[in-house]
Amino acid sequence: MLRFLFIPAGNVEGITMPKKFLLLPPSLLPFLLLVTLSGSAAALPEHSPVPGGVALLDLGRADQPQPMAKWGAQPLAVLPEKGRWVALLGIPLETPAAELEVTVQHGTLFSKKTVSVQIKHYPEQRLTIKDKRKVEPDPDDLARIARERTITEAVKRRFGDAQPDTDFDLPAAGPLSSRFGLRRIFNGLPRNPHAGLDIAAGTGTPVTAPAAGVVSNTGDYFFNGKTVFIDHGQGLISAYMHLSRIDVADGQPVNKGQIIGAIGATGRATGAHLHWAVILNNTPVDPQLFLARR
Ligand SMILES: [Zn+2]
């Protein structure tokens, strides 16, 4: 959070450490913070109005009270960026090229904003899973999957008040392997598309929080294996799957860079890797959009 607050506009490095502010007269601090907050890029995700992408919607000047935005019943994150309020709309992977309508509320005034979703074709990926039950679950497995889905759906729908830090770091060291959106065929059977980004690294490689947040759920799930969810605020939620080890507990606040667990191959996995999911307005979106400025 501190880094987010203290990085000045235009990515000018130099005043990145809070310590340096201690050398300045205390009377200057509020002024500098104000300049930083109103003038800085909040490092929002890249605007990408495609299925699985994030659309950024300009909602007017940030010196006006913060507006609210909703897509259907689902509230959207609204953040200040370069003196403007900006709403973030996560677009579901299954959305066809279409116009999506967002309701905006400024005080008692309601208006509509439309987003034109563009076509994007994601490549196909064929995988072989040795454990057949992970592709064709038996009745007991299906009951377990349904129970677990109820839990994780509630975790993904949450909308907390905290203003999220959208300036993400990669949560593990390693090459990016399977990208977001791949159309997946497991053992010859079409299954859900790849709703996350995979980072390939060995079992035991530390996994760190990409930004500050609160651990909103931990569990050991049929498909996802050992999993941690972090709630960053305003419907921005990240998840870490197939872990070999979980180092945090439900309800625990985490800082950017804090170790939350280790890479593994639990659940439905062809080998050790991290499956990293980023969710906005209850919709998985491409995590790379949150790293795009690097
Ligand atoms: Zn994955």
C-alpha cells in the first residue's frame, strides 16, 4: 500500500521509500501526499474490452464525490486515476461480441455507460491427466465439487469497502506457462477454459501476495487443490491454487510480497505449478493485465 501511495506521477523513481519523507519538514507531508494521490497513476489494469479482459470506464472528475457503478446486481470497483473516477468492469470469458451496459449513480442521478466487447480468440490446449477421476468425477466427487463450489462462489462474490491496490507483482518466480483463456481439452474431453495464469516452478517455491489484502478463504479443493484467496477490496480478489503448503489463515491481513504458501501439484494438475486467478466483479480476468506496465 505504501509503495502505491508514494510513487509519483510518470513513474519517476526516486521518492519511492517512505523513509525519505521523514527528512522533509512535517508540514510538507500532507501537501506531498495530496499531490501524489491526485496526480499519480494508480496503476490500473490495462484497458482490454475483450472476453476475459477488463474495461476501464471514465466516470468523471475525482474532485466530485465518488460515484457508484453496477453491472446488473454486481457492484464494480471505482478508483481514482489521474484526477478522474474510473470504474473497472471484468468481462466474462463466455461473453460474445456485444454491448454491455453499466449503471452509474452520482448521488441521486442515474446514468448508463456502454462497453463494446471486441472479439478475441484464445488458442486451444490439450492436456492429459493421469488421474481419470479429475476429468470424469464419480458421484461422490460430484457431491464434493458442488459443496466446494458453493463456498468458493461466495468468496468470489464478496465486495469489501477497502480501496484495492491494483499494482500487482508476479506472485512467484518462474516462467509463465499456460496463459489465461486457453480452450481446454482434458483427455480428449472439452472442459472449462483456463481462467487463470500458470507460473511454472518446482514444489516448494514461495508464493507471495501480489498486493496487500486480507485472506478471505483457504481450503483443499477437488480441482484446485490447496488454495488461498486474497480479498484486495471492491470485488478485486486473487487466488493461488495447487499449493503444496498454505502459510496463512482465513481473515489474516497480508502485505504485498508476503509469503502465503508454496507451489505444488495438489488437485487437478499435470505437474508442479502455480495457477493464479484474478477476479473482478465475480468474473475471472487475465492476471497479466495487472502486470502490463512492466
Ligand atoms: Zn492454471
